[in-house]
Amino acid sequence: AVKQQRETEFAQRQAAAAQKAQSELNASAFCSPEHPYLQRKGVPPLVDVRQNRNGLLLIPVRDASGNVQTLQRIAPDGEKRFLTGGKVHGGHFVIQGKPEKPLVICEGYATGASIHLAGEYTVYVAFSAQNLPVVADMVRRQFPDKPLLICGDSDETGRSKAQEAAQVVHGRLVLPVFTAGAGTDFNDLHQCEGLQEVRRQLEAAEHSPTHGHTLPSLISLDMGEFLS
């Protein structure tokens, strides 16, 4: 009974946060391309990125049905916060691209915007490394036959969770490779070496002859999966 009550209260907090997120979006304005964070990252406000009266970017976090779960707020200095009590798990933000291109899953908005600008890919922003496998699984269920590129950040957690996501959905893991400068994600690569280099690396993965035809050599299974 205690557990059920706790779960009910948790669901109520998430529902209240979702309602607050939608209200905040309704009261916001179109985002200025001159926003300091966007200027620093070299990307425009895409799709329904909004801005509130305090100058915070508002990025809706949506569920599999397209409903707003919560918000990510990004300050001009780049500080990122989600609404207290909001559900981030499984949430994503979609930047629509050309339907014939592979679907891309990445961590942050700026990274997703750079990838989209480089090759007109449809990008699913998962907001964190931990969320990559969950969002990848959701996308695979919706699009069982589409090739997927999992564009991970090249830090330890980013690589690990991106590899896990790629294994779960039999997608292609793509990590940025830097020849001039340094960084961890494809927005950093965009800043250091330009969109053309981002496009080149993504297209190299996209057109690899093994894409979509080989399974990963190792995958992790829980006991239930193993027994089935």
C-alpha cells in the first residue's frame, strides 16, 4: 500500500510538471536566433524551441505520443535544468529532416541541430547519455526498418551509453573524430572543423557497406531475456 501510494504521488508530480511545462510553453515567445547560447553554439532555433521573458531557452521534452512531459531550460550561459518533478526518462525532442535519410539519435539540442544542418537528418534529441538507449528503443519500435545512427559524445559515459543504444537497436555507433582542435560531440566538431566535416563523417557511417547488415559482436541480456 505504501509503495502504491508513493507511485501515485510520483505520477501526480509528473502530471503537474507536464501541465506546468505546457503552460510555460504557451506563455513563451518564438526564440531569437541572437540568443547568446545559440550564438555560441553556432546553431539556430529549430522547430518549436521557445524563449521565456527571462531569456531562457525552452525545449519541450515529449513522449512517444508527442505529448509534452517536461521542459529543458537553457540559460544564456549554457546552464541546463529540467522542471522539478518532470519526467525526462524516454523523453525526446525531434528535428524533422528528409524522410529518405537515416534517423539519428544524440544527446543535446546543439549537437542535434549541428547534425541536422549538416545533412538534413531527422534527429531525436535524448537530452542525456543515460536516455539514449531508451529513446533508441522507442524509435526502433516506431520505425523497425529504418537505419539508425547513434551519435554519441566521445566522453566515457557518452561512448558507453551510445554503444549500448546501438547494440539494443542494431544501429550504427558514430563518434566524432577531431583532427583540428578538441571536443566531445558533433557540435564541437561543427565549431572546430565546420559543417562539411560533420557531414563527411556522418555520410561515411551512413554509406558504410556493413550498415544495417551486421549484429554487434556482444550484447547484454538480463536473465529474463536470456531464458527466453
